[in-house]
Amino acid sequence: MSRPVIHVWKKAPFIRFLIPLIAGIVLQWYFAIRPEPFWITLSVSLIVITAFFFIPFFERYKLTVLNGLSVAGLLIAIGGLLSWYKNIQHDPEWFGQNYNTQNALVVTLLEDPVEKTRSYKATSSVNFIIQRDSCIKTDGTIILYFKKDSSFSIPGYGSQLVITKPLQEIKNSGNPGGFDYKRYSLFQGITHQVYLTPDDFAVLTTTNKNLIRQLINNSRAKVLSILRTNIKSEKELGLAEALLIGYKDDLDKTLVQSYSNTGVVHVIAISGLHLGLIYWLLIWFFKPLQTTKLNPKAIRWLRPIFILTCLWLFSLLAGAQPSVLRSAFMFTCLVLADSFARKSSIYNTLALSALLLLCVNPYWLWDVGFQLSYAAVLSIVIFMQPVYHWFCIKNKILDSIWKLNAVTIAAQILTVPVGIYHFHQFPANFLLTNFLAVPLSSFILL
């Protein structure tokens, strides 16, 4: 093991917890291991770890390997159990356990329908299965496609519907090398879909709304309304919506492909770039709270509270994607470390954020945004300084230009293999396009 690796291993203890957790998630998913072996491993590991504290202090060093294996086994078991129980198909209340094509369903729209070329699309939760005269309470998520018809108004967020049309299981296109849409949907808890005409459903008078989700939806709708009022061109409007709040439903497909081909698709994905600029603005805006002499102890925590509140509200407004949450958590660690006047290891912060995010949803491990986000940050942290020191430039302007390019080159070292694996292409002119796109997009965001 090389010295840099040993240094990172010592400075980032959470990496030691992250690796076995990921191993447990991967083992359960690819080998379809049932939860019983993981529960046994978890119990045995807990017993060994607990017993370790009752051993005399000087005897513990002889059993450090056993203790390490027990901790690894504990985390592998936790990863496997998270992966098993996060799968909606293993939920006893999943509607697929009791559903057949003769049943009607009571569903609740989880979002306002989005207009597509020939329909309106929305996700909905399945609340009840109606079987003859009884209702079975269920859980699960499906995709609804509403036929475009001027004779009726499309229901909005929180509306409850009774659906009589049989559901269709989500399937892949059939191309072995194509995108695994079925797995992608399953990782989001979605297993079925249905295309509805006005005769296939009835809108109930009751609604089921979550206040926080409704606040987020209303806030996004307000922002989108402002953008749509002031930006008339559809292509520019879709780009502004994606760039500012992560709304991608109006993005022009040819534009997205062009961004992907030139290696700057990360610009239209809400991630560390956006959160970093917002963090910088918040630090500048709330700086008076740090320098004021009026009762500094009483307002000591106002500044970090305001900054964290704004960061997390924006993260929720932007859709709470893994890359956004990762960035928000990283900046949370930076804000807290600054408040306590302590410096945190970037490797430790990355590992801890990944650990917590995977505990929330282990299937984010397969999310492309999650992978690219961590690969980019880790690549910059590891390779930026070595790349920057390739040349010694005394001119400050040229040095700044080279530093920006060094960051771009460093970010590509680990992200390129991930991008080639998922998208089967390599953006050869990424250096020039990033040099233009990153400053311009930052200026637009500010």
C-alpha cells in the first residue's frame, strides 16, 4: 500500500466503514441473498464487538483482527439488509402482492403532471386495492400517463383517483446493451405504469397532500412561472430551468446530446458547482453576523443556521438528487467545522456523506449522478495539485487560466472511465468546452 493511500486511510476513518457497507449492498443485489444470513451475521458481529469491551485492555491488541472482522461483518450485514428492505417488492404491503388485472386501485398523485409530446406524465402512490366490497391498504409507486384531451382537466398534486384500467409492468426495450430502465425504475420504487383516458379513472373529492412536499412543489412552480414569463425561447427556457433549479423536463434533447458530446453535461446538473456558488454567496451575505461586536455569543450560531437552512432548502427545491444531497452534506460539514474552528479532511467528509446517503437509499450506488459526482470531487482532490504543478507559470492571468484547466483535467481522470462505461463515448474537446462553459454558467448562476 503506497504512502498516499496509507495517509488517506488514516485521515479518513469513515472509508473503512464505507467499503464493507458497499460490499453488503452489492452482495445482496447481485446474489439475491435473503435477509436471514445478514441478520445472523449482524447478531454475531454485535456479540463479538460487545464482548471485546469486557476483555482486559492489554489483551485487546491480540484480538484486533477479530474485532476488525466483526466490524466489517456488521457493516456488510447492514448493507445487505438495507438493500433487501429498500426493495419495494420485498415489502409485505407492496400492491403487487395482491394485485390482479380485475382490481381497481386508489392512487394519490405525488407531483403535478408534466406535459409530454402525446400525454401528461406523473408518478403516484398506490394507497388501496379494491377487491369486490373490500379495500386492501397497500404501498408502492406507479407512473401514470394521461391522454391529452381538452374535454377534461388534468388532476394535480395530492389528487386521489380510482383507476380501473389494468397496470402494465415496466419492461426494458429488449436491447441487451441498452439502458436498464426496469432496474432504474425499481430503484425508485416504481414497478408498473398505465396509460389513462378519461374513461379509465375517476377523481375523488378527497386529497392527500404532504405540507413540506406541497411547499416545495409550489415554490418550484413559482420559480418556473417566473422563468416562463421572462424567457420565451423554448430551448433557452429549458436550459435556464435545468441550470437554476434542476428541472429537466423541458430540456431540448438535441441540446442535451450536444452538451454530452462536448463533455459539459455536468453544467446542467445541479451539483457541487451550484452549491459551491450558493455557499460562497451565503458566506459573503452573512459575514456581518460573524464580525459584529454586538453580543457575539448570542448570535454565534445564527450564521451557520442561516447558511445551512438556505443550502438545504435549495437542495430540496432542486429535487434532492444524490449529487445535490452529497454537495449539501459536504458543505454542511464545512460550515460546522468552521463554526467549531476545526478543519475537516475532505476524504473523511466524502466518505461520511456517501455512507449516510447510502444508508438513506442504498440504490443510489447505481445512480450515474451519484457516481460521477463522487468521482469528480475525488479526482479533483487527488490529482489537481499534481496536474497544476506540471507547469510553473509566473504570469498571474496565464496561471489562473492554467489552474482552471488543471481542475478540468483532474476531474476527467476518474470521471472519464465512468462516462465511457455508461454513455459509451469520450468527449475529446472537453478541455476547451469546460474552459468556456464553467465560467459562463457560474456567471449566469450568480
